[in-house]
Amino acid sequence: MKSWEVVIGLETHAQLRTRSKIFSGSSVAFGAEPNRQASAVDIALPGVLPVLNREAVLCAIKFGLAVNGNIAPRSVFARKNYFYPDLPKGYQISQFELPVVSGGGLAIRLGQGDEMREKLVHLTRAHLEEDAGKSLHEDFHGKTGIDLNRAGTPLLEIVSEPEMRSSAEAVAYAKALHALVQWIGICDGNMQEGSFRCDANVSVRPLGQKEFGTRREIKNLNSFRFMQQAIDFEVQWQINEIEEGRAIRQATVLFDPDSGETRAMRSKEDAHDYRYFPDPDLLPLEITPGWIEEVRAALPELPQAMKARFEADYGLSAYDAATLTASRGMADYFSRTVDVAGRERAKLCANWVINDVRRFMTGGTRDDVGEPVASEVRDGTPGRDAIRVSAESLARLIARITDGTISNAGAKKAFVELWTGPQLDVDEVINRLGLKQMNDGGALEKIIDEVLAANAKSVEEYRAGKEKAFNALVGQVMKASKGKANPQQVGELLKKKLGG
Amino acid sequence: MINASLKQLAAALAEKRISAVELATLFLDRIERLNPALNAFITIDREKTLAQARAVDVSGKLGAGDTAQRSLLAGIPLAHKDIFCTEGWRTTCGSKMLANFVSPYDAHVVEKLAAAGMVTLGKLNMDEFAMGSSNETSYFGAVKNPWDRARVPGGSSGGSAAAIAARLAPAVTGTDTGGSIRQPAALCGLTGLKPTYGVVSRYGMIAFASSLDQAGPMAKSAEDCALLLTAMAGFDSRDSTSLERPAEDYSRELEKPLSGLKIGLPKEFFGEGMEPDVRAAVDAALAEYRKLGATTVEVSLPNSALSVPAYYVIAPAEASSNLSRFDGVRYGYRAPEYSDLADMYSKTRAQGFGAEVKRRILIGSYVLSHGYYDAYYLQAQKIRRLIAADFSAAFGECDVIMGPTAPSVAFAFGAKSADPVQMYLSDIYTISTNLAGLPGMSLPCGFGQGGLPVGLQIIGRWFDEARMLNAAHQYQRVTDWHTRLPEGVQ
């Protein structure tokens, strides 16, 4: 049997977080009643003209800088002509020959823990364009309704080179891109509302062959789980076709989540001739070096740089540093925790954030939304990705472990209470749950003396060299202290007494 | 009153010798009487017009004297080419496609002239989507030339030209993509100006070819055009191609003497193709200019022969895309019966557009299609740059360029409608200025065959409208061609 190599390139549409549309002043807020956010420009009345929203350009510049791409000093908007009822002008304003960003790359991470490795996926280009409206085919008096609220919403279409070699790599790329656009604040990343959607170009070729196979494009993947499923199905389908002697024909396909299959929508033969040409209503987009520098100065620390800093400054492993910088919210949360808890406790902070905070947020089933955005609770109304324990509280909790006030086990209990209960002060929770360790030497000694007196047999066994007996004695002391004794202190005192 | 200049009308209004309502009524009555034979108007609405006039009468905008042009034009009626979206008015663009379209908003030009207090008399007939040089492509029927009703008024602003010639309005708006202001101005004996591209906002002007379209005034004289242009021009943030420049008073140079003015005469404009009667009138006008102190010098525009072919690639290409929005989905005409979406599109557009519009959509789609784009569209854009460079070089030797506006006087209905190329050649002298983005104007300079008007074209440097208007006004001070009236108009 032949071995096959999978080749995947992704085209991603990220909806830009601007206040208004890319060529009109209408709002882009999600969920308004149909056509309430459609101005004369959006519905393409005769005589109206587009005016470029500079906020959208700003987003493109941020992205170009974040992926280390080239930002074109002069790029051109072009018309992509085709007829569809939710495309009011009969053309989409996009960029064709001269896109605003070209080149650059995105680091993706594959594997877990010490097995983790990085791969750089190169980008072909990123260009600005407007979204179309929506056709509502269901429940509209038996006809198709048109909602133009979304028409003119600004998009950045980000095109990767065909450098992914498995569905896992494709998903890792999509997740890294998803995190990055949110990190730099240009996209809200909401996949359910369509703010971030991917098309995957998939082909296979015999291992070792240089030329690409014929690709098919899977359209509109709006979840990472579907992306994985769709690519896996498509790859297997293509391999089967070829092995059974049928050639792959270039086509656009859709993924049906119910059947788990991809199905051809249209073939290349009925592809449109879009008759691209420069839009004469818009001047070429000129971006000065000064503007780029202004944006660069205001850009937040990027994930790669922050990851390197965490490794160097806090001695974190590459995997931990990568996990903490997988989303801006998580990274910010960790940074604030360390700021309060102190650098010397950074590793402990990292463990808590990675193991406890993340586990509570993800609940293990978050593959559709990738890394949690990790916004903190504000005004007592936690959002979907809310961390319900503030960085300050977590830092205080960690401080209470290191100063011996509570045990690690006690801290876990306190954390659960802080997460699920009312928003209380850390010390209040410790008190309320009675988690404070018995650090008063006199009271502890008294308990130890009583335990030693009542367990003469264990004492004897210990002295005869049975280590197990010692653990039993510690257990008895802990029990007698109702768990409030500091186990470490108990051990030390016991050893002193038995040795003396 | 119907022959009065805009300044004279303003004075009459300021001195309360007439009210805005009376003035509007006077022209509405003329329209009612004369328009049926001329077909210059597509829409009139007496009530709306009079309500607007009444509002101006009580607004206090009248009688503000000589403070600013804005108040100077208050109360003066004007009519808009039906390409300008006018709130509450039917705006058809001369097409069945928009025969029932009532605009919910005002074009920038409409807004500015209304803000100046001008009163809308109605909407003027035009070639469908401004595609034509004879007004024969209008869905609402051809406009008749007031000088000879068997002849065309020119196009596409034929309704605008006929309305001024027949004194149905003291001022009108027009648009010019390849000569659509200047050619009908020439054929109907009036003065019209196409400004530098970007001087007047295109917002609300239904697009034909976006990189060429420009709105401008048409009136009885250069002096009137200067006043109108001053009110129409200005930066508009809603049009990305609108130029941010300080406001200009286009009347400021009208009275300057012409001594020292260097007039360039492109040898390519004076060769074959120009009818002898047109040549005689233009030559006489140039002699008059020399008497006024100007000198003439021969210049060359070597690529002007390429202007018509380049134009008929670029303009249809842009139009084919601009007209895609007329799809029967949201407004305008929709075919009454269709089987599915594709059928709805094709029936709607087949029935809603006339033959010339369809021809240009086909040409435009063809030149933009995959595999032909480089050979046609890109090539035409290169020619466009060559033509602009020709003008730049010519203006190194002269201040303004003069020549004929159109190769012949008004032709008979049907004379060219069977041969599109012959029709396209009507704009041979005007198209190159659109390709270069230059300002151009036409003014009456005599009469040719059949006693029909001949137009003299003046082309200026970019943003040199004031100087062109000065040259035109000085000529009109010593000639009376622009005051002549067609028979039966008075």
C-alpha cells in the first residue's frame, strides 16, 4: 500500500472589531432585527458610494505586524462581480492583485508536554474585504428573505501557504490564528456568530511526490471539531478515490456535521469569472511608514515574545509557557497573579493557572472554542469564558500556601469555594471552611504527646525500623487535629520526639 | 424674465419685483405649454415645486443682496437631470429599470443647490443611464431639439439642454462622462461646463462610469455657469474621489481682459471629420478671440485618435459593474413572471434595460473577462495615461485649448442610431478631456447648416475652471450667439 501525504492550506475570514462597516457608517453589532443596520450604502441604492473605514485598515496593519508580514505602502480595492440576492451591489469590494498584507508566518504548536514541537506556517497574504448579507431560506412566508445587516461588515481574509500536513496541524494553525486575532484585539473570535470562519483547501499526494494533488475546498468550517472531522473525512475520501482509480476533480465542498461527510457544491467547470478590476470609487489605499510605526508602538507584547520571557524570567518549561500564552486573557491573568504573588512564586502560579484555573474553565470539552478567552468576572456577571477567581485572589491563596497558613489540599478546597461560591475574600473563605493549619507549636505538641501515649505499639514498631508506623502516627495526629495540623510540622515534631 | 440672467433674477427677487412662487409658476406654466412637444422633462410636480418656492419666500434667504452666492441663487428655479437622486422625487435615469423609483435621499449636488435656496422645477429627460449622444435611448422617448424638432438635442443631457434652449428653466444640472454636458450644449446653443474630475461630488449621481462621470452646470451664459458651479462644487466626505480643496468663487476672474491669453489649437481637432459649417463658426470665434487680445498657437495631442476606443473599453467596463445593482431584488423593475432566481435576473435585466445599455454591459463584461482584461482594460488604462500626458505637454505651450465641441450641428433623429460607431464619434472631441480628468466647456459660437447652433469647446488645465469661464464670458460680452432664441420659444 502506498503512503499518502496530506496537504492543507487554510483561508480564514476574521470579522474585524470595528464600530462601523468597512464602507459605510452603519453599526456592525450582532443580532439586530433584519435590515435595521443597513444604510443606503449597504443596500446599494442608486448613486451611493463607498468610503473606507480607517479602523479596518488599522486592524490589517496590526495583523501584518503581528505575523511579521509586509504591509503594502499602496494596495488596491477591486470589485469581484457576481450576482446573488444578498450581494446588493452585484459585486463585492475586496482586494485582488495588491493586498494590504503579504507574507509573514504563524508559529503553531504540536504535541503535549515535553513532546511539544513548534512549526512555522507561512502566510500568503491577508486582504481587506466586505462581507455579504444573509439569505434567509426558512420561515419567510415560503420565500427567501434577505437580511443586509451583515452586508459591508469588515473582514480580513487570511490565506496560508499549503503547509499543513494533517488535520491536527490545520486545527493547531486555526487555533493559533484564532488566539492571535483576539490577542491583538482585531476580532472577537466568536465562531458561533461567524466572526471567525475557515475554508480548508485539501489535497493528497503520494509521499515523496513534489507536485501537489488536485485540491478540493471545504467551505465555511465554523468549529475546530468540524474542521478536524471534515478534513479527516475528505482526506480518506480522496485517498479512496485515487486508489480506486478515479481522479480528483477540483471542486468546492460543504461539510455536513450530521452525516460527518463532505459533499461537492460546485465543480471548477461552473466556477464564476469574477471580472475583477480596480474599484474606481475608491482611491488606492496608502499606508505611510509613520502610520505603521504608530501602530507598532501601541501593539501589545505578542505571544511569542511573552512565551520567551516566561521561560527566561520565570524558568517555566516551553510547554507551560506556551500553554499560558495560548490566549491573551490567560496570559494577562497569569501575569497579574505573578505580579501580586511575587516572582519567586511564579512557578507555583503557573501550576495553579495551568492545572486548576484552566481545568475549571474548560471542563475538558472546549474544543469548539479553542483556548478560553479568559475574561474575568465583572460586575458579578460571569461571561462564557470567565475566570471566576480574580488574579489577586489566586495570588493571595498561593501566598497562604507558602506562608504555611493552609495546606495544598486546603488550598484546593478554598479554590473550589472561591470559584463556585459567592465572591469572598480568600482569608474569609479559609476561616469559614476552617482550613487554617495548626501552626501553634504548644497545642500541637500536646496532641502529639497524647497520640504517642495512646499508640505505644506503633512507637515500638517505628523504633524497630518500620517506616510505615511513622506514617500511621502522622495520620493519627492529623486526625486528632481535625486536619488542621501542618503535616510537615507534624513530621518534624514527631521525629524530634521519637528520636529524642 | 425668461431671458434674464441669474443675477438679474436674483435682483428681481431681492427687490421683491417678483416672488419665488411667481417665478416658479412662470416656468411651470411654460413647461406645461411647451414640454409636450419637446419632451425635455420626465417628471414635474407643481405642488412640490410651489411648496419649495413658498418656503424660500418666507425663509429670509431672499434679498440678502450681494453677501454670498448662496443667497444670490435663492428663489431661482432650476431642474435636475434625472440622474441625480432627489428626495421624494421619482429618479429614473431615463430607464424603465427605475421608472418607479422614488429616491429616499438627495444627491450632494441637489442638497447643495437646495441649501442655496434654489427651487426644483422637475426632473429632466436623458439617454438611458447617460449612455447616448442623441437622447434617443431614453425609455421616456427622445427629447426634441428646440431649434428643429426633427433633430436630436444631443446627449446624454439632452433634456437639460432643451430645457435651457426653450427657456423652460433658467438653470439646469447635467453630467458628463464623455461629452454629455458639452455636446448637447453645443447642439442646443447654450453654455455648459464639465469641471475637473473630483471638483463636484458624485454622491447621489447614478453612476455610469465612475472614473469619468462628473456633474456640471448648464445655462444661458458663462456668467450663470460660474454662479452655479460655485454653488455645486465642494468637498464631500461621502465621495472618496471628491477632492479636498479650498472653496472657490468661480466668478472671480470673469471680468479679466484676455490680452496675453495663449490659446492652443490641437491640429488633431482641426483635421478631417469636422463639418465645414462647424469649422467656419469655430474659425470666426477664434478670430474674435484674437481681437480680444488672445494669441493662438498650434499644439498637438498625438494620441487623441485613441481616445474613442479607450473610452469604449473603460466606460462600458465600469458601467457593466455599476449597473449590476439593478437586479430586481430590492427596488426598481422586476419581471412579472420568472421560474427561478437566474430567470428572474435575466428577465428583469432583459426587460428593464434598453438596447444601448445592454450593448455596453456586454462590451464591458467582455473586456473585463478572464483572459481579455490585460488586452483591453489594462491597455486602455495605459492609453488614458498617454492622453493625459499629451494634454500636460500641450499646456506647456498654452493656457487653454480651443476647438469644436462636436463635429457637426444637430443631426436628424435616426441618422446615426443604426450605427453605434458613428454615434460614438459624435463625442470625438470631448471624450479625451474625461479620460484626462480635465475641465471642458462648450459655448455657442454661431450657426451652421439649417440655422443650427455650433459650439466652441474650451479645455482648461486641471482646476482652471475660473480661467475658462473668464475666456467664455469675455467672448459672450462681445457676441450675442448665446442670447439667440429658437423660433417659437418666446
